[in-house]
Amino acid sequence: MKKLLVVLAAAVLSVSVAGAQTPDTLAVSVTDTVEAVLYMDYDSLMTFVGGSVHLSDSVDKAMTGQVEKNKGRRPQGYRIRIYFDNSQNARAVSEQIVDTFKVHHPDVPVYRIYDNPYFKVTVGEFRSKSDAMRFMEAIRPEYPTVFLVKESFSTI
């Protein structure tokens, strides 16, 4: 949504700059203004445009519709599966792995589930695959059979 506001603000600024320029300097001014706005962060942009952007009814309706459509969706990302097994002692082993992992990595969330017939231990909540791969390579010496899984995250 912030990207959409940036683009809309750039268009509004371009039109306002275009109205104040002669045809000779119009292209340069519009390009300079759009370029300056695109490299601003959200807070700077809101300060630059006076704190508000007025949207047409059709754009506002489209944005509202998109927000409503996505309310039921859960965010997706990557987790790292460090254990899965269905042996007789899989429950005890998975509990032990969860406890050990929490001691070594207290800031990383750990998820232990039973998906018949497997006990699975998955760690992390990464939005990008590159972040997940980086962490996976860091823990590979401790857990040599790790692999990435794409999952939906629960919303809190």
C-alpha cells in the first residue's frame, strides 16, 4: 500500500509541477520530481505532500476491495524443517530437539507438530528465501538433514 501511495503521490506532484512549467522545461521538471519522490521513504513523502493524499473514488474503492479480499489470507514464508520421523521414539526425540534448539537459539520460534504418522520440528519464520537459506546453512552443522519448507504463518 505504501508503494501505491508513493506512485500516486508522484503522479500528483508531476501534474502540479507540470502546471507551473513551460513546455520547454516540463519534461525535465517532471522527471526530476518523480525521481526525487521515488527515493523518499514513506514518512518523508507524507511530509512532502502535506500529510495526506486524496484518492479518487474509483482508486479508493479498488484499494478497499483489495484489502477486504486479502483479510482471510495468511502471510506465507519459509521455515526450516530440522526433524521429521515416524519411528517409535519420534515423540521423545522431537521433544528433545525442540528443547535443545530453544537453548541454542532462544530468539528463533520453534514449531513441533504431529502430522500422522510423522513428528515434525520446524524453526523460524522467514519472509524471504535468502534469509531462510542463510540461517539454514548456519545450523546445518548441528542438523545435517535440514531443508526448507514453504508454509503459511499464523497471524497473531
